[in-house]
Amino acid sequence: MDRIALIPAYEPDGQLLPLLRALGGAGFHRVVVDDGSGGAYAEIFSGVPAGVTVLTHCRNRGKGRALKTGLDYIQSHFPRDSAVVTVDADGQHTAKDALRCVQAAEQHPGSLVLGCRTFSRGVPQRSRLGNRITRFVCRTFSGLRLSDTQTGLRAFTADLIPLLADIEGDRYEYEMNVLLACGRRGIPLAEVPIATIYRRRNAGSHFRTVRDSWLIYRSLLGGFAKFAGSSLASFLLDYGLYSLLVTVSAPLGAPSVPLSNITARIVSAGFNFTVNRTLVFRSRKNPLRAAAQYALLAACILAGNTLLLSWMVGVLGANRFAAKLVTEAIFFTLSWAVQKLLIFRQSPERS
């Protein structure tokens, strides 16, 4: 089985050439993508060891695009049973750790192996805090429990290349999109501990805090935004139908509010389930099982929603329309959490 190390490189420093020599000594074929570094770095790329393939972008297109360029090359020049490991060019990864990760990928074909760092003393505060926040957001909004969501040391067998090459993203958000795509498709994730290396407080990194963080968090929060849109559409349907029914049934007296709320909720719940399953979470889970779980959630929310609404209107004397807005806001977060983490959850295997 061939082993290929793929290294995206943009304006590399002196760490690239020693890394390439070490990877060659570990038995790797080496593919480097010069992501538009320009003439000032031509000397470094001209000094790569014999046998290294260098692919060049005329202009900087981003880490994600550089990885895809390398993946396209590997797919067309190496056997399908090869194993690939992506390695950063700034000296954060060692050939020894790359070898351990690719061996794990060979033992678990079809999995994505992550080389995970330990964020303790010696790690720049910005990197430690950033990883902690991203882990929390990733776990909250995707259900993925990973110790290092931003690692660039990743290994996999070549049969995953068609999937990886088709994932959206041209810059640092691409790597987050890969994790999210694996989560949606149930691709197993494995974590391998690696050395934590930050040279000169990570001065060699080209990560732009504001722009690249925005791209990453946009990917993470995209699913939540879709859920919010689905919920808004369902709410408008629910609220419009409730308003119509509560007005028409006003002569019934006290039963008017709960009857109108229950009817509107049943209609909007059916709409919400269909949209969330097919468009928001794109769940492949058994639809009957998901529907049963959703119905149970909807019943619990309906009961809580109706009790709270009736209490606010009947006991507190709140406006019927304002009370409806308050109850919907309270149960929104609960509904998101249960649907994301239980009903439509498709977490990959993790080892």
C-alpha cells in the first residue's frame, strides 16, 4: 500500500525542507502544493528533495483549495488502496506522528484519523482559547465530541478522496466542513495523540483571526441558521393558524385558547418535521423511528407550551398574543437540542 503525505504550503519558512526529508525517510511519497507563494519563495521550492511532487497555484487560493488540488492529483496518480496523510508545512507536525496516523487509517479503512494535540502549558493563549471555544461550539451545534477540531494532521484511505474533494470550502473552513460532512454521513472518526509543537508562538501560521474564524463559525452555525429558518416558518404557520382559530372560537370561552393552540401546533409540527428531516439535518435515520421520536417531543412541547400559555393568560392575565410569543421563545432552544442531539443525530463512530 502506497503512503502519501500531502503538504499545502503558503509562504513556507525553513521548516518545510527538513519536514520533507523526514517524511521521505519514513517511506512517504510527498506531494506539496505551493499555494501562490510567489517568486520570493521560489528558492525554497526549488530546493525540495528529489522525488517530491510540487504542484503550483499561480495565486493564493486558500488551504482548502490547496488540499483539493493535492487530492485530485493523488486520485489520478496513485492506487485506490493508498493511504493519505495531510501535514502542515509550518513544523507543527512530525514525520513520526504522520506515520502513526496513516498506520491507524490503514487499520481502519474508510475512517478519518485525526492527529490531536494537547492544549496545555506552552501553547499560545490565543490558540488554546480558540480551540476550546471551537470544540464547545462544534459539540453544541454538530454533536461531534472531538478534542482537537482544528488539527491539520489527518489521515485516511484513498477511497474517501471523492467525498473529501467534493466538500465545500477553499480556506480554513474546509477542514471544519470535512468534520461536519463526516458527522452527517456517519464516517467513523479516530483520534491519535500527537506532539504539540508551536514554534515561535505559532508565528508561521497564516490563519487570519477575524476572517478565518468567521468562515469556520459560519460553517458550524449554518445548520442552526437553517433550523432557525425552519422554526420561523413553522412558527408563522402556527401563530397565524392560532390567531385565526382563537378569534373564530372566542365564543367558546376558556377552551378557546387550548383548542386553538393544539390544532395549530399539530399542523405546524407536521410541517416542521418534514422540513427538518429533509433539508435541515438531512437525516438518513429510519423515518418511522424519527417520526415517532419527533411526535413524542412535539407532544411534550405541546403539553408544556399549552400549560404555560394557559397559565400566563388565565392566571397572570397576560395578553393572549404576547403570551404565545413568550412560550414559543422558551421552547425553541429545547426543541433544537433534542432534535439535533437525539432525533436526527448521526454521530460517527469515535475511537
